[in-house]
Amino acid sequence: MGEIDSDPIKPVKASVSHFGQKCVQIKGRSTSEDESENEKDLEVILRDLANCKFQLEAMDAAHKQALLNQHNHETSVNALKTLLEASEFEKEVYINECKEAKIRVSELESKIQEMADELTMLKSTETELCMLEKQLMEAISDKIETMKRMVEMETQVKHIELLESELTQLRNELKLRGESELTQLETMRSELDEVRDRENEAQVEIALLKAEIHKERSKTAAAEAAELKAKGEKSAAYFALQQMAIETQEVKKENQRLQSEHEEVQFQDANSVNEITISLEEYEILVKKSEEAKLEPQMESKSREEIDNLKKDLENAHARVSEFRTRAEQAATRAEVAEQAKAALEEQVKEWKEQKQRRRAALAALRAESMSRSSHSLECDDNSKTYMPLGKFLKMKQ
């Protein structure tokens, strides 16, 4: 248990003893002393009383603090006791565990020794097992090889049977295809002949169309030349017509003048007959000129009709040339189509020939493969008979 601190109580005891002494002194004094001394003593007593109160409060606080410290010390002591008890218990537990661990270590050492002995035994048995495993693997490999050979032989037999069935099917198919191909070849030959005939006809038609085009071109050239000539003649005739119009106007004026003169001459004498005859001849010439002037518009209309006819002929010629061109283009397209059909037929015939060659090569390869596999299977049978040891065979049976 902790001790209580009594140091703060000592000044309180001193003040109490001093206060008691003062009281005794006051009682012992006489009443004859003056009031001043009483007042001084009273003040001193009050001061001492205040100091005592303060010291008493301090003592009370110190006492409470001492009690609190005592409680804390008691709780810490109790905690330390519990910790000490727990540590002692753990110490005993650890001691027991150490003893058990020592026992276990001794047991483990003995077990390790036993395991080392067992390992040595296992190593010896492992070597024996390895030897046995090698022997077993050799026996299994021999057995697997024999099984593989048997399976290969069975597969070869099945393959040979399949090849024989395929050969028969191929022969039948080749027969059927040969017949169908013969019929197709005959039809293709007939189609080729038709295409050639069409091609020849198209070439003849193209040649005729080229000749017609050449003729039409010459005709169009002649028509164009005639048109140019007619244009020139038309311009010359137009110029002549203009001159004729001028001359007709002059002739009309002259005719009017002559008519007036003729009317005057009818009233003249007979002496002037010769002059009248000369004027009549001139009058007839002028009448002819006027008639020709009247006929010139008719000639102009005729030339215009001829020009129109030439234009119509030229347009017809152009239309025929365009028609011939379209016919030539159609013939050329027909010829191209015929050439393409001919090339396609030739390509198809070539493919059929290549297919025949491939089938023949495949049949030859199948025959060679079947022969080689049959010989290989016979060799495998001989090898299996010669190289199979008796000891391994007996091990396999065991």
C-alpha cells in the first residue's frame, strides 16, 4: 500500500498552535491596555485566520489529491498483479511447451532417421522400378508396333477395296461420259459448222455492204458535186436574172416608147415606109426580148425544182448510207459474237481433253499406288515375322 503525504498539514498545525498562543496572551492581558493594541491584535488574528483558512483549503485539496493518487496507485498495483499472474501463467505455459517441443524434436529426429532409412530403401526400389518400367515400355512399344502394323494392314486392305470400287465407278463414269462427250462433240461440231457458215455469210454480207457503202459514198460525192455545181449555176442564173430584169425594164420602156411612135407613124405619109419597116424589125426584136424576159422566171423556177430534187436525192443517199452503216455494224457484231462462240467452243473442247488426260493420269497413279502399297504391306509382313523377338512376345503375354 502507498503512504499518505503529510507535508501540507504541518503549516496548518503551526498556525493552530500560534492562534492558541495568541488567545492565551489576550486572556492574560489586563483590560487596562489601550484599544490600539486590541485592534492590532485583532488584525493579526484576522490575518492569521485567513491564512489558516487558505492553508486548510490547501490541505483539503492536498488530501483529495492524496486520496486520488492512492486510488490510482491501488488500480496500478492491481493491474500489475494481474499482469504478473498472467506472465507467470504464460511462463509456465512456455516452459511446458518447451518441454513438449524438446520431446517432439527428439521424436522428429527419430522419424527423420527412419525416413532416411526408408529413402535408402526407396532408392533401391526405385532403381528396380526403373528397370521394370523400361522393360514394360519396351514390351508396350513392341505391342503398339505390332498393333499399328495390323491396323495398317487392315487399312491397306480397305483402301485397296475402295480403290477397286472407285476404279469400277470411274470406268463406268468414263463410259457414260465418253458417250455423252461424243454426243456433245457431235453437237459442237454441228454448231461449229453453223457458226462457220454464219461467219462466212457475215463476211460476204460485210463485203457487199462495204461495196454498197463505197457506191453510196461515190453517189453522195457526185450529189455533193452536183449540189455545188447547182449552187454555182443558181448564183449565175440569179445574176443573169438580175441583169435580165434590168434589161426587161429597159425593154418595157423602149416598147412603150415604140408603141407611142408606132401610133404616130400610122398617121404619117407613105414616103417614110422604109423607116417604118426598120422600126418594126426593131420592134420584133424587142418583143422577143420581152418574151425571153417573161420566160426567165420559169427557167429560174425549173432550176429551183432541180436543186430541190438534188437535195432530196442527197438526203435519200445519206439515209441509205446510214442504213448501210447500221447494217454493217450489226454484221460486225454478229461476226464478233460468232468469233466469241467459236472461241468458247474451242476452249470447252480443250478443257474436255485436259479432263480426259487428268483422269487417265489419276487412274495410272491410283494403280501405281495400289501396287506400291500391296508390295509395302507384304514387306511389312516379312519384317514383322523376322524381327519380332520371342522374349518380348512372352513378356507381352504375361
